Amino acid sequence: MPETSKGGRVRRRQLLDFAVLGLLHESPMHGYELRRRLNAALGTFRALSFGTLYPCLKALLGGGLIVEDSTTTAPTGKRPRITYALTDAGREEFARQAALIDTAAWEDDGFDVRVAFFSRTDREIRLRILEGRRSRLEERLATMRSSSQRSRDRMDSWTAALQRHAEDSTEREVRWLTELIDAEHQPGRSGTTQA
């Protein structure tokens, strides 16, 4: 989905920075691997180009959050691959961003990225994000049902089927979120995460 506002582009960039720092938290990676992992695992970045990724990496390098190592061996006759690794400052920035709780954390684009790194997020923050997402979807579901009720007579069968599908999908996600929230409240769940 194309971003149409400066705020949307800024938010997408912040999500990309967070996701790159999160992936590099796992292990050093080269640009191709980062792009593959971002495209495969994080829905927000399914169409991520190198023209978007490399400026992000350059900014993170400039900020001292990551470092590059070009000593990685490459096939004979080819340039060595540059591998990117997290610095201590990068770990601190990732932790700071993981601790943020705002409405963007449970919006459609931001939520998947935040959940992808919940293993490094404090339990109380996870709970607030999950509860915020559930609340947002419950509001969306109520609006969908109200709209559907008002316009049911004017809908053709295909539009009605699409509306039902959207409602069913939202209901399933609300149930899933409730299960996750209930699991977080179970005794014995740790409030801390791995570093």
C-alpha cells in the first residue's frame, strides 16, 4: 500500500529501523538476507526494495547503531558481501523502541512488526499492545456491523459476502488476541524477556 503522507512515510521508516535492529539482534546479516527476512516474515515489508533498505542501513550506520564488516568471504571474483551487525548503542535503541507504547503499536502496519519481536519485549508492554489491538479491532467490528446493518438492503450478494468475510476475519483476530492476552495472564509467565 503506497504511503500518501509524510507522517505515513516517517512511520514506515521507523518500523523499518525497528525491524532491521530486531533482526540484527538475532545475528549479523548481509543486505540480501535482511531483505529476504523482512519480505518473508513481516507483512508490512513484503514489497521492500533495496532502494529502501540500503538508505535505512546507511542511516543506522551513521547513527552508530550498526557496523559493517566486509571481510565476509564471497565467491571468487566477486565483491565481498557486507555483513551488518548490531552495536551496543543499537541494542539500546532497539530496547527503547520495543518499550514504546503508542497507537501505532496496534495499528495494522505496526502491530505485526511489534509482535515479531515480542520475545524481546517486556510482558506488560506486550499486554498493553495486545489489549490496544483488540480494542481497536472491537471498535472496527462494531463499525462494520453497524454499516452492514444500515446498507444490507442495497448490497448485492458479492458485496454482502465480502462484508461477512471481513467481519469473520476481524472476529477471528479478536479471539486470537484474547487467547494471547489470557496466556500472558497465566501464573508463571515471566515479565522479563531475553536480552
